Amino acid sequence: MSTRPASEAPSTGFASLDLDPKVVAALTALGYEEPTPIQLAAIPPLLAGRDVLAQAATGTGKTAAFALPLLHRLNLDAPPRERTAALVLVPTRELAMQVAEAIHRYGKALGAVAVPIYGGASMESQIRSLKRGVDVIIATPGRALDHIRRKTVHLAAVRTVVLDEADEMLDMGFAEDLEAILSATPKEKQVALFSATLPPRIAAIARTHLRDPHVIRIDAAAVKAGNTAKVRQVAYLVPRAHKMAALGRILDVEQPKAAIVFCRTRTEVDELTETMNGRGFHAEALHGGLSQEQRDRVMKRFRAHTSELLIATDVAARGLDVSHVSHVVNYDVPSAAEAYVHRIGRTGRAGRTGMAITLAEPREHRMLKNFERVTGVAIETLAVPTVADLKARRMELTQATIREVILVGDLDIWRGVVAALADEFELMDIAAAAMKHGAAGSDEVKQEEIPTSASPREKHPARARDDERSLKREDKTARGAAEAVRPAAGPAGKTPAAKRSGPKPGWESAKLYVGAGRKLKIRPGDLVGAITNEMGLDSTMIGAITIWDRHSIVEVPESLADDIIRTLMATSIKGKRVLVRRDRAG
């Protein structure tokens, strides 16, 4: 394998890459000026007929990197059954449509025909399109294999095969399908493999199907320069129980033009979408549980600016390319730095700036440090906006709206109203009353302060601690709590299975009833760990714990009692959901 780092590619325009003049003219008309690093590195070897193994993340311009060279290898005069010269395999329907649209735009002047084929669409319609003659097929692996087995797609003339987002296709379980498809293509062909990462499984495919490939790696600096440097990255440390409320408050203040909110599960997507719509946002859900027709409608509305929030899982959003996204929100912290980079790459495109917002639970703040190392950009840790912040923001928006109305003019009909009132009141009071009336209803929902967790860079008065030492101390305390078992007299002459006396509280306390006890093998340490891990509290905030056969009593600060109840009700203790409420006897 020969290797050429992308950073060594000369900085030049598309006209000097030996591309067809018609393609260069199309690129100019589309507003493309300078090739990206992946395009500079990949286009020359692909034009020369070399196989290519390229590591490049979403948003780096890799679609044009493989699409422009393959347009040169087309045989536009061949009969329909011998016309298909290129096959592009992609992981999702959305990416198939996006790549097909891009190839159509680049090759329109050549008369090139690109057709996407994917599951969930009419097989008969796809067969008709293939019979008419296709130059480039862009397909998901499963549907491509269906057509190959039906003999409705003809690959004998294929000269170029592209595997786009190869690591994602493997993660989705398409390894066997890819092997079958590649084996069905001519032995003498050019293969281009593009992947965000190059794990051993990708290397194995490269060894089997690529011949002396030209290896390209886009280094971190190139990715930053192309995308993440344009994205302001911020994080809010928020207890899990308050994440929905915090997101609503943050969006109220940010007022995004279009935002993608990433969640971990389909259920979370649906719940969050319902909540955000209830707050007055126009939110759409996107996940694998939707039909293809539903997903098409969702994306059509989002691209048309009809909806402002797209709440999605990672897999469902894979391959989306919407240039007007102003904000990306990680409602759940992604488990890997690569996923974080993929997500935030959805904003800050086409020369625009963007914002990436991450809602992190207190125990997840170390992951933010890892993201900083990968992107080379500091992540600002901010406090969740307060009610006062929200009101101030609304005042700013109202002021801006009034200024715009004044500049537009056409106020004559209202001048008479103001003149009539001016005989009785001061003009300043009239204007203020008008603004108050115009803002009426914006605070119909009572706004409450959202508890926030201390940033690792800022000590909270009630929870000040050094995080590294705290985790060790909490772990030690939890272990000690599990061992601090001693008998004590209980109600009705019964004896609790275990008791933790805990620190003497210096605050007003409340007792919580937890519907799990010795029968579920609950120990004091289990309850301490559940509360401190989920709420981000210091274990010294937990008072006495008494465990009975079927329930437990936990002493907590009164000010946090309701938050702890909501948090424990939403999580599992010893793998089970249990009832948590205030102790009626206490």
C-alpha cells in the first residue's frame, strides 16, 4: 500500500485536477471553489485508476471525492444492460438519496443517470428505472443483494465500486452482504473504500478486495480546519431528572433556526419530541421505528424549515446533509469521541458557524475532556439559564421585534390610538403598556429554577468538591455503608436487615420510602450509589439508611427530596424499577 497524507496534497482548484470541463463548470455553478483535503488527496489516484482506502469523517467532502472521478469512467453510449459502470454502497436510505442527488448535480451536463435503490421503496419502480439504463447505482447492501439475486441489476460492466461509510455498514451487520456483493462484481475493477475509522475489520476487507490501494488519512487538523473550528462547543452539567426542562430552557434562550437533537433510544426520541412540541417548538422525531414514508415526510418538512427541531437517533440521522442546521444538541453524551465528531459535524457547514450543545450528567464530565482532545477545541461549561436569564432574553427578542416593526413602517393606523391615549398618559407608559400587552401569554407556563450540578471548573457552594477525590471517597463510603450493618429495633417488633447511620445532617431532612429491601438483596451502598451517581451528589449528603425485608428508608436533604424521587423512579436499582415516595410514617 502506498500512503499519501492529505495534508501533503497541494492546494489547488478543481480546474487543475484533470476533471472533465463540463464537470468543472457544474462545480463552479454550484458554488464549489476549492477542493477539500480529502478531494485533493483522493481524486488524482482515482482518476489514474488506483484503488483507494480513505479515512475521512462526515462533512469532509468525500462524496465529491469519489463521485467526480467515477463520472469519468462512464460509458454513456452503451446499451442499458451494459451501461452501469459504477456501484456505490452506503449504509442508509438517506445517504443513498443524498449521494444520488450529488452525482446527478455533478454529472448533469454529461447526461449521467444515477439511481438510488434501498429497502422500504417499491421494488417494481426500481426495476423499471434499472431497465431504462443506469450509469451509477447507489444502494444499501440489503436491497442491492435482493436485486442481484433477482437478476434485475446487471454488474458485468461495473468498473468502479465505492464503499461509503464502510465502518457504519459493518456496525449495522452488513459484512456478509458486502462480501456477496463484491464477489458478484467483475474481478477487474477499481475499488474505493471510505470510512470514518479504520478498525481491523476494514483492514481485512481492504486486503481481500483492494489491490495495492492508495491510503489516505485525513489528520485531525484537517478535520478541524474544515468543520469543528467553526463550531462553538458548550456543555451544561445537568442531573438526569432535569434534562428535559434544561433543554427546553436552553432552546428558549438560544432560539435556533434549525437544530438536530441526538438521543440514544427511540423511546427517548418520542418522549422528547412530545415534550418539546408541548413547549411550543415544532419538533419532528426521526428513528428506525418510522416507516420510510414517514421518514421522508419528516425530512421534507425539516429541509423546508417547517419544523425547527429534528430529534433523532444516531443511526437514523446517519448521512443527513442539511446545510441550514444552526445547532446540534447531544441530549445524551455519545459513548465515543468519533460519534461526537460526527454529530457536531452536522452544523457549521457551508462556511457557516454553528453551536454544539452537550447535556452531560455530572459523572460524564471526564468524557468532555476526551472530546476536547480529539477536536482540539475547548468545550465551555455553562450554567443552565435561570428564569431571570430567560426573561432578559425575551426582552431582547421583543426589543428586536419592535425595532423591526418601526423600520418597516406602515404605522399610521396605530398613530391615532397613541394620540388618543397621549392626552391621558405619558408616551413612555403607553409604549411600555403596549409591549407588556404584546408579551402577554409568553409566561403562561410557570417557570421554575432548574437545579444544576457544579461544573468541574467551578465549585458550587453546596456541593464543592474535587471530582477525582470525590469519586474515590464516594466509592469508599458506599463500600463502608454496605458493611455497616447493625441490628436495630423496628416497627412491630421487627428488626431491619441493615442500617447505615450516615453523617448527622446540617440541613432540614426528609425521609424517602424505597420499595426494595432485603428480599432484593439491597444494601445501603446500593442506595447511596444510586442516588450519588444519578444526581451527582456527594455521598455525605445522604443521611441514615434503614433496610427492611421489602422496603428501605433513606434520609436526604428536604430541598432535594422531590428531585431524588423523580430520579430514582426513572432508573433501576438492582436491575428493577421500584416505587419511591416520601415516607408517610416520617
